[in-house]
Amino acid sequence: MSERLTQQELESYLWGAAKLLRGLVDAGDYKQYIFPLLFFKRLSDVWDGDCRAALAETQDESYARATADDRFAIPAGAHWSDVRAASRDVGRVLVTAFRAIEAANPERLSGVFGNASWTDKAQMPGTRAEAGYAYEHKRRKRRNRTQAGAARPAQLRINRKPVNPVPIG
């Protein structure tokens, strides 16, 4: 097997990862979850960049935070890294962070994160163990369907060979 992935292998790998992440969320509702997450991550990254630049200039932590808050304010506990640190009830932590950011920026970001059901554990498992259970349940279902003689969907046949991870520059 080659060291590099082909375009088709990469697309297939990313599609499979997206399907795993989507889990039990209906495909039509997927954007209600993905777009707010992408925006939240970007908002946190831009805020971090502004803070680092101001800190490098002045070496003053409070000034750097205030400067970073000029564009968009991210209250304490509402940063991407705070949500990433949560090990349980991630949906509740996300909603709290989203609402705190919207409240801190009412003119510019009111309602921007939408009203997706982040705390619905039937759609969004609260722990990695629950997510793993949902994944294993889906795999068993597919395996049983295949063993019963049902034809495998084309997407299940795509990633049967191991794929080397893409090196990050």
C-alpha cells in the first residue's frame, strides 16, 4: 500500500468519519449541529490569535484579554477549550457556552448558534461510552443484515482496507 492517500481514499475516509460523528442525528438536521460547532471553533481560534498578539506586544494578560474581546467577547468558561475539557454532559456545556457568548455579544451574535437539541441524549450521547455503544449497535445491525443475506450498501464496502492517517503539515 502506498504512503499517500488518493483523493478518493481521503474523501471516503472523511465521509466515514463524518457518518460516525453524525451518529443518530437525521441527515437533514446535521447542519444544525455542524455549523454552530464550526463557527464556535473559529470564533475561539480568532479570539486566541487576537489575545496572543496583544500579549506578545504588551506582556499584560488583562490587556490581552480585553483586546481579544474587542471583536467578540468570549466569557470565562465559554471557550472551545473549556467545552473540550468537559467529559460528561457535553451538550449541556455547549449550550451554556453558546448562550454565554450570545449574551456577551447581543448586537452581533444573538441567536447565531440556533436551537439544536444539544441535550437530547437520544441524539447526542453524553459520554464516550454511550457514543461507543451507539456505534457498536449500528455495526451489529449492519452485520446481522449482511449475514441474513441482505446486500451490503456500497458505502460499507468503501473503507474495508486500512488507510494510513494523512500527515499533518
